[in-house]
Amino acid sequence: MISYAPLWETMKQKNISTYALIHTYGVDAHTLNSLKHNKSVTANTLEALCKILQCKPNDVIEFLWDD
């Protein structure tokens, strides 16, 4: 399972809100909705988030494995 829990923590640490992602950085609101519901997004979206937040993919996404 995909989890974007690290994204929300990274955004908090960097003091970047979802409002800023939409209105300052041009991230689509539907994309943020997908992230909030742990739905898959493109690698381009992950790259864009990493550029915006100046972080690595592990700061945005984690994989949770079923035992």
C-alpha cells in the first residue's frame, strides 16, 4: 500500500501548506486529493513535489507491505 504520510510531515517541517502548493506552485487540487486518499500519482508529480519541497522521494512517499 502507498502512503503519503511523509509528505504531510515534510510539508509541515518546511512550512508549506496545501494552499501554497495549489496557488503558488501550481499543483492541481485533484492531485492533492489523490495524495490525501493515498491513491497513486505519476512519477512526474513526485518529482515536482520533491523539487518544491527540496527533498527526496522518501520524504514524500512510503510503501507499507501487508504481512
